[in-house]
Amino acid sequence: MTATNGIIHQPSPYSVSETIDRLVAVLQAKGITIFARIDQKVEAEKVGLSLRPTQLLLFGNPQAGTPLMIAEPAIALELPLKVLAWEAVDGDVWLSYNDPLYLQQRFSLSDELMKNIAVTAPLIHQALL
């Protein structure tokens, strides 16, 4: 796992599609809402462009996100939470997502509110087992 500019990059042993499928299953089992799943490779193909497998998942829980937006409305730019699964040129698959500590600093979130967004890493870990 590496972090760059507030983004955590974590390797996945699965394909892009299977990685997102596994994460969706974990999120749904926890009662977390899936707002959108965007297959960016498919969207690129629609306009005649080529893109390696790339999928973006938007998910969250209004009970957790709303207090964040009340405390700092601009955090709505980052909500719902997002995870990007993408295939690198070498064929490796990665999951990328905002580092919760970066978001805490960027939006001056209290430690109490930080708990509302710190769930991403454990959920991803569970999906990649």
C-alpha cells in the first residue's frame, strides 16, 4: 500500500471487475448504500477511445455523511466516498481512494467525525481477503 497526495493505492489480487464486485458485496452486507458504479472503460469505448479496465464505485451512508457536511459543507465534494479500481500497464490491479487522514486535515474534521469516514480501509481489506 502506498499513499501519494492524499490518495492511498492498494494492490488487488483480483481483476478490476471482481475487485469491485467483492467490495460491493462487503458494503451491501454492512448496509452501506451503493450510489453508482461507473465502468470508465465502457464509457471511453462509447466515444471511440481505449482505456484499461477502470471502475469507480460511489458509496456511503447518509447517517455518517450528513454530520460531516453539517460540520463542513465543502466535504460534500468528497462525498459519497469513492473507490477506484484500475489496471496498470503491467496488468497489476490497484484500488485507490482518499486517505481519511488527508480528508480530516483538508476539512478540519474532529476525531469524532473522522470515525465516519475511516471505514474505507477496513472494508477494502475485507474485500481483498
